[in-house]
Amino acid sequence: MNRSRVLVAAILALFGLLLWMLFYWEPAGTALRDGEGGHRPLELAARPTGGDFELQSAQGPVRLADLRGQVVLIYFGYTACPDVCPTNLAFIANALKGLSEDRLKQVRVLFVSVDPERDDLARLASYTDYFHPRILGTTGSPEQVAEVADLYGAAYRKAPIADTAMGYLVDHSAYTYVVDQSGKLVETLDHATPPDEIRAAIRRLLGAPEQDLTK
């Protein structure tokens, strides 16, 4: 079942990429100007420091402080993301798949929506549950999301697109933040970090023996 979910997620990511290339890709040398459409991964806005925060999920308030004792991965994105988010979430889900049941209980992934205007809690829950039950969709007011993004150096901005029902995309940085059991940000993983490397980052913090993790 998990293998099927990851395969379907990978297919959806590829389909999303093809759609993006068809409708939004601009040839090299074409600059992105303010007000023009296009989906652009952004670099970190600042050197991340991390820190505690509180957001909302379909399960209720989510406080990073309440997750002490667990390894937490934090990823900023949005459910209408056509390519970057599905790729990263599929890779994270694949990494989690290699954990034993006991180890999996010690890991939580927080997907923080940078599109709170469109991503309500029910939509977030449906989206993240598709990838893996340990991935929890969270968001808050635009001000709350901005505060959390500032803590982790995450960048995002609306990119209007003309003549579509979507209205806009959200360009955003695509890093995965690894927080240890004490709540300290200890590592930042690049976009599309392979599942085995994500799993290794988790393993280092869990101190998991090799037999607890499989590819």
C-alpha cells in the first residue's frame, strides 16, 4: 500500500511538472518581472535560526514545543503547488517508509502552508494524508505564517498568472528543516534531497540501528 502511494505521488509530481512546463515555463533568458506569472523556487530569505511556534491543523493547535522528544521535519509549501511540493513530500514519505513502526512514532512532519487564503484545514489534511499519515498539514493567519517563515528563513511570494482559474501561484523556497528532539534546528535539506539522505538525517537523531531502517 505504501509503495503504491509513493508511486502514485511520483506520477502526480511528474504530471504536475509537465503541466507547469506546458503553461508556465519560460525559456532561458526570459526574466521574471514583477506581476508576471511563473513558478520559481526561492532561496532562503535569511540564515535560519528556528524556534518554537504555534499553528493550526485539522486535529487542533500544533505547537512545536509539544513535540519535544520527537524528530520534526518542517516543510513550507501549499496544496496547489504543481511540482516542487509533491516531489519533496513524496521523497519525505518514501524516507518515512523505511522506518520501523516504533521509530516512526518518534518522527513528525509539519507541512506549513504559505497559502492560507486557499488552504483551509480540511484541504490540508486531505492533501498531507495522501502522502503519509505522519505528515500533518498546518497553517495560520498570514501574519502567523510569516512569523514562522521568518524563524526558518523561508521565502515565499505570490506570482499572479493571467487567464487562469487559479489566479496565482506561490513561489517559495523548498528546503526541509530538521529539528531535533530538544526543538533545535540542526539541519536544512535541499530541494529534492533523495529519500535515503532524508532517512539518514532522521536516523542520526534517533540513533536508530541499521536494521530498523530499510529502503
